[in-house]
Amino acid sequence: MNARRALPALAAALAGVGLLVAAASHADGGTADSADVRTGGDTTVWADGRNAFSFPLATLSDEERARFAVGNSFFRRNWVEAPASTKARDGLGPHFIARSCGGCHVQDGRGAPPELFKRIGPAGQEQPVALLMRLSVPGTPEAHAGVVPEPTYGDQFNNSAIPGVKPEGQVTIRQVPIRGRFADGTPYVLRKPLYGFKDLGYGPMRADVMASPRIAPQLAGVGLLEAIAERDILANAAEQAAAQGPIKGQPNRVWDAFAGEARVGRFGWKANVASLAHQTAGAFLGDIGITSSKHPQQACTGAQADCRTAVPGGHDGAPEIDDRTLGDVVFYQATLAPAARRRADDPQVQRGQVLFQQAQCAACHRPSYTTGEPPFPALASPKVVGQRIWPYTDLLLHDLGEALADGRPDFAASGRQWKTPPLWGVGLIRGVNGHQRLLHDGRADGVLEAILWHGGEAEASRQQVLKFSRRDRDALVKFVESL
């Protein structure tokens, strides 16, 4: 058997064993047929702990499980600099943030900002890996681009590089406390991160640079999100526009390189990506420095001569990742299963669900959809079609106020708008990744802090939560963490 297929086949068998364990655990719970417990419909897995985000859809065939395992291998394993004897994985850099997809999405989960003020030798503050910095400057983007890149450093800041190439520099982070009180007098402290750059490798950035931090989100269920019909996302916007009140979500229409046309965005913190295929190819280039047929040139700017002359991976002029392997990595992500809800019968969780509705959280975090067709069937499973799913998102952009604003537009998204993130799996992040950092840059330590950062269209909801008693606040958090 080909070595490329033998090890992933073993991994697929092991994943199957894990699913049997998870299913047995569910059978003991006796709530398999509850629609709002089966977050991904028939595709749902019953799992928690370290691997909760890493199981394949429960309905995959044996052949699909084998492909899932191949994609998993290339998602998790590190790429190496060229030239190397490892021909299938060479081409790292020249600039990069991580050496693998799994370097940011550890255990297919959520990244976190570096521990502030942690010192690691003479280099100073720990550098972010799962937190990247988007860059742009004011102006009119080129066709198919959502932003105008910063001339010297491009549209993403990379703080690592292969030998012989200068890193672009280092990210600095400091915090400013924001203090407040709930109506019952209980104090709280939010910590606002302030970002900067130092030790720039290629000279200063433009004075009008706009920088935006973005944390790596968890991936379970993204293939089901991709199968939500565009008409349903547009219907969300139409319903909100017709309703009274401040909630007025907007879709972001973005260029998709795989479709060859503009489509409604649904991935990325500003919904600036329409498909997993486009997202994955872009991340390979921007985060790891791996070229593909859609991105055949390295993202080196005119000021980065050492980057432009670095030895490429790939062979005979071919991209560093071939279409088949890239497709397997996309398929892997598209078939990661959402985990079933936990503690849905807990009276406090049920109380929290009532409060969730009362605070109008569901106006943006729409609970449920029935999925349609995936955009690229060859890169997904037909098992995602026709599933009743419970992701709790409208996939629209909302103005969340000045406190969360990054001031950086992206396609139709303004500098104050963010996409509503799905809430399924939020309560599992601590078990998978050992933290509970939420929002676009991980500034919120848990669900309640995330709510307190909301403003703009969500200010009225925030004000309601500020009036909740401690018991009700706890119930609201428990409900969200059960999803």
C-alpha cells in the first residue's frame, strides 16, 4: 500500500473507534433524537474533552473516512523549508506564522493570544501564532481584492521566516483595563488590547496603516455552515431590515477564486471569504507560505528582496501544494463534525435559553437552518445536504460599536462591523484548548466578557444583561456553553 494512504487509513480506523466511544456515551444519555441536541442533524457526534472538535461527520462512508484521514495528515504535519528530502511537504515560508494548519488550529480548535508579559529570553514578549495581524491602507482595492495591502508588508504581518530571510518584525500587545459594574453592584474588569509593531525588518510601515487582529476559530461544523443556502443568509438580512429595532445585519459579497465569481461571504471574522476552498488556499499562502494553483506566487513585496529570491518548494515549477492534496485538506475541514449539546435538560440551562431570547441575542445568533448543497461537491460530502443544524449565527455583518472596532474595512465590511460567529461548541473550547478566549482577537475571557464587549447594534442586549442578577447571568452563560 502507498505510504501516503497507509498511515491515514490507520488514522481513519482509530477515528472510527473514537466515534464508537462517543456514540456509546451518548446512548447512555438518552437524548439522541432531540433536534436541538443534535447540532449537526444526522452528522452529529457525541464527544467532549481534548478531541471534541476532531471527529469526522458521523455519516461518512469508509471511503470518505479514508480521505478525511489523508487531509488530517496534511493539516497537522509541519511543512519544512526547501530544498528537502520530504518532497511532499517542502516549501515553508519564506515568511510564515505557523508551520502547519494545526499550528494555529490546535486540535481543530480555537487559538488564543499570547500570554501577556510572558518573557522568553532576550526576544521579549511571546510572539503570537494563532493570532495574526491583517494589514491594509486606505484606497480603492484592485478587482477581486477586499483591501489595499500595505506597500512594504502586504496584507498580513508575518513574524517568522526561514533562514536567510528576515522576519517582518514582532507584534507588541499591551492592555488597558476597562472597569464597570452590573446593576446589582458586582464589579467587572475588561482588558482592552492595544497592538503595535517593533523590530520591523524592511523599514517603517505607512503612517496610515490599518491593522486588525484575527484569532484562529474552531473548525468543527464549518462544512455544514458552507452548505447553508445564500438565500437563507440574504433572508436574514431582509428580515432584520424589515423589523423594528437596531439589529440590521448586512451580507458581505466577496470574490471567490474557486467559483470565479463574487459570492456571499460566510467565513473569516468579517465574512470576507465565501468558501472553505478559498479560505484554505489563502491560509496556506498567507500563514505558511505555501503556493498553490490559485496562489502560484509568494506574497513577497517589492521591498522584500530576500523573500523574492528564497528557494521555492514544489518541483519543475509546480506549486508547493498540488490540487489533490489541497482538496484533501479542504475535505477534511468540510467533514469535521459538530458535537451534540450537553446538559440540555438542566433547569438552569433552560432558564438561560429564555434569557437568551429575552436579551434579543437570537436576533443575530439565529439558532437553526436546513442545509442545502455544498458549493464544490468534489471538496465536500453529500452527507451535509438536508441537515437540520443549530449553529446560532446569521452569518451577517453587524456594527458592534467603537469598543470592538478595528477601523479596517474589508470588501463591504466597515471598520466597526463583525460577522456573527456561530456559538455551537463554545462550551467545549476549554476542554480542547485549555482556555475560553472569545471574540475576534481573544480579548474576552469567557461568554460573559464577550457579551460585555458588545455595543452598537447589540447595545440594548448588553444593557439587559447588565441588569440580570448573578443567578440569571450564570444561567445565560450555562445555556451558551451547552450549545
